[in-house]
Amino acid sequence: MAKIRWDRLLETCLKRNAAVALLIVGSPPIILVGDAWRPLQVSPVEREDVAMLVAQLGEPDGRGEGHTYRFFWYGNVAFYHVMAFGYPDTTAVVVSRAKPSRPPPAEPSGRNSPTN
């Protein structure tokens, strides 16, 4: 089981008012709070963690050369943009709050799901 879970990562971002979270294989996740990067107190992210997180996003909204991206609501409280670099052998993921491009789900599937 992955050490990093979407629900925990996104809840941490919300509670700490983080604008960006960065996951790079071999390093602990870091979040951008204000103008300072802060590491989370967890073990370094492993390739399997990143692969599982990206797989849980489902079908991407778009692809570029060497990356893919997805937009999603976290429940109905925050809209996020995720970019997976090195796709399909992802080595880095950037998660950032985004201006909503669609309304929140009428019936949120729960704040633990990044796929709505």
C-alpha cells in the first residue's frame, strides 16, 4: 500500500493553505505555503507510490510530450490540477490549486476521491 494517499495529501494542503504540492521519487513530499517550501514529515516517495497515485486519477484530461495532466474536485471544496512528469514512467507529480473550470459535483463522492 502506498505511503502517500490522495485524501491525506489534499487534506494537508487544505489545512495548511498550500498552493502546490510536489512529489519527486526519492524525496519526501514538499508543499508550498506562502513563499516557503515545507517538507512533509513522511518517508521519501517511492516510484510505486507515484505510479499508484497517477493510476488512481484515471483517464487524463490531456497529454503533452513526457507528461499528462488531470483536473479534479476534492469533494466540492477545492479544485486541483495535477501534472505527472515522465509519464507513463512518472518520476514527479505537481499538484496545484486551480481556478475551477467546471462546477463542483452536485453529489460529492467524498473528499477522499480525486477522480470526480
